[in-house]
Amino acid sequence: MILNLKNIKKNFGKTEVLKDVNIELNEGEILTILGASGSGKSTILNLIAGFEEPSSGSISLYGKTVSSRDVFEEPHERNIGFVFQNYALFPHLNVFKNIAFGISKKDINRKNAIVEKMMKLTGLEGLQKRFPHELSGGQQQRVALARTLATSPKLILFDEAFSNVDAILKSKIESELVSIINDSGLSAIFVTHDSKEALSISDKIAYIEKGRVSQFSTPSKIYNEPCSKSVGNFFGKANFIEKDGKTYCIRPEECVVKDDGKIKANIGHSLYLGERQEVELFFDYEDKEYKFTVFVDKNLDLNDKDSLNFDIIWENSIHME
Ligand code: ADP
Ligand code: MG
């Protein structure tokens, strides 16, 4: 295990920001931390990096305790890379020198090769002589990334690092990053708002609510078996229904519209999305009223219909605690 956070609490003054956080990360894994703004995501990264000390609990890195009641290892001793939201490049150094800055002494004779490799990796070729103010926001962010990668950390933390980069570049950088991480045995933690991004790039996801990890699991598990309504809603369209006294989360794709479907529903608002249509359905089930969002075929003509029939694939759903 590369990282282990055990029963972490963190108070700022009287405010309990983290109440009981437990996170485990194995070598080579990508973890994404998600949660509402102010839920404590950056605080978790700051504790891992050593910019903050936990109020109680312990953190170990590569099997060694780095934060606990008795131990505190300084950030520079932790071999962790950090890419912030507000990249702090050195304004008086050009791109080459910014990237070369953190290269350790043992690698210094390979400096040019490392910087060149990192510039290629992050799509910055030809820009080595530019100064930060001569770069776009996206380019600056890539320099920050290259500078961090050049220090050859074992674990890299990304705090909403790509929120200033446009969507196309963002997904390009991310897919490249994921392959860099996978190829090099690096481990990484991403903090993001973007649930789609989290589902596609992560091995594990931690969803933070009110200072606790409310769910820590794989993308498919968190999508298919959310532990609460808020987790269900966060990771896509979610419908909730009670059956035999238990609440189930039913994804739109688990509702199959067909003429002999057992549930008859009235059609509400519909949205044409190109590859499919998204339709609001109103119906009664076990004496309760529900509104579901379901997907229907893009060619189904809804104009002359008031109602339609569908079935829920219960087998795919596990009830929530
Ligand atoms: P997130 O990154 O999820 O948006 P943060 O970890 O930045 O959340 O912050 C969590 C809470 O802790 C917020 O209410 C924030 O105001 C508070 N907080 C964070 N850092 C400090 C600090 N250094 N001093 C006091 N309060 C802080
Ligand atoms: Mg934050």
C-alpha cells in the first residue's frame, strides 16, 4: 500500500472540517476525491502533502508513518508531487528553467533529456524559451505539470488542476496523464468536480460529504450501487423507488420501455439528445407516486403519445442502506 489515511480528523479553530477520513491507495492506482465545494477535499491533499498536520489520526506513505501524534515529516521529505489549481510558475524563469527547477541532484546530468521528455509529454515542444506571461493559461498549467513530473515523484496530487484548461485539451492531457501514470507505476490522486472524468480515469473514488468519506469504491460500484441519494445523483441521472420497504437507485438505462411493460406511466417533459431521448415519466408503484427519468430510442415518436409502458431491471440494482 502506498498511502494510508487512518481516522483523520482536522479542525480549523472550532470548525471540524474532517471528522473521520479513511483512505487507502495501492501502488499504481488513480484515486479521485469528489465532493461539494467546502467538503474538505483540498484539506485532505494538504494533509497528505504535509502542508497541514492532522488534529488526530495518522498518515503513512510507502509503509512509513509521516503524520501522527508523534511523527511529522516535512513536505520536501515526502517525495510527493503537487499540481495546484493556481499554478505558481516562477515569472522570471523561462519554460525550460521552470521545468528543470525541481530536478533532483542525482538526475542533474540528465537534465536536458528529462526536460525535453517532459515538454514532449505535455505538448510544450518549441516553447522552452518563453516566459510564463507569454503563455496561455492552459500552457502555463502544462508547464506546472511538466515541472512536477520532472521531479520524479512516486505519488502526484492534482487539486482541480485542469479547471482552467479548455475541455478538449483537458481530456487530451488527462488521457495522456493516465497513460503516463499507468506506464510508470506512478500513483495519483485527483480532486475534481467532474463526475464523468472521475468515472473514466479512476481506479477508486472517494466521495466526501460533511467531513467524512461517505463512499470509497470503484467507479462501477459507486455508479451502480451508490450508498445514498446524494452519491446517486452526483454520478449521473438517478431515480429512487421503494420496493418492499427498501430504497433502490434505478439508473435510466435500467428502465426498459416496451409495449408489454408492467408499469404504465404518463409522459412528461422530453428532451431530444441526438443519440437518444430523455423522457420524464410519472407513475404509481406500491401505492406511491414517482417521477423517473428514462432513455428511449431516438426514433420513437412521442408526439402522439400520453403514456408508455416500461419495466425496471431490478436485478441490476441493490437497495441502499
Ligand atoms: P474543498 O477543497 O472541498 O472545497 P477545503 O478543504 O478547501 O474544501 O475546505 C474545507 C473547509 O475548511 C472550508 O469550510 C474552508 O473554509 C475550511 N478551511 C480550509 N483551510 C482552512 C484554513 N487554513 N483555515 C481555516 N479554515 C480553513
Ligand atoms: Mg479545494
